[in-house]
Amino acid sequence: MINNYYIVGFFDGEGSFTVNYHRPFATIAQKDVKVLHMIRDYFNCGYIRHNGFVYVLEFRSKRDLKTFSDFVRKNLQYFITKRKEAVIWLRMVDEYLSGGSVEHLSRLKTLLLQIRNEKYK
């Protein structure tokens, strides 16, 4: 049975909070597409694509971002490895969805990348 704890744990290990240019999004990559379908169905949003090696569930549209960011916000305390990234990503999503400035999104993107790079030192 899939639930919030399962999704948080799965995302903590296999997911990514990221930004392309100044647009935030979230992805989960996996070789087995079945679990991605289960997660997509749980949220009733997201898009699954195959990149040749793995399947990727993406939360990119404004609706997807709103739905997934609400989930992350409500379950933030359960994230372990990606909690700091999640906090910055949530700020980016809020800024993006409210039509925030490119300059502010750029600063948040830099901060997100710094946090990610510190994690792998």
C-alpha cells in the first residue's frame, strides 16, 4: 500500500528537486515504471517519460507543482537526505507560482545548487 511515508522515503532516495532555467520541478527516476504509475495515481498528476535508460516521473506543470509542493510542505519533517533542498525548492515553487522575479529565482537556484554540492563533498 502506498502512503505519504513511502513516497517521502522513495523520493528521498530516488527523487530530485531541481530547476531548469528559472522554473522549478521535481522528478523521480526508476527502472521499474510500476511504482511511478502508483505515485502518479496517488497524486493524480505528473507525467511519466522514458529516457532510454530509466523511467522518469516529472512534476512540471503549475498544477503538478502546486500539488506536489503541498505534499512536500505537509511532509517536510519526514525528509532526511533532501530536507534542506526541499526547503529551498518550496521557496522557489512559491516564487515561481506567484510570478516572482527572475533575479530572486536565480538566487534561490544558486542556493539549491550549493546545498546539493555540499551534500556530495
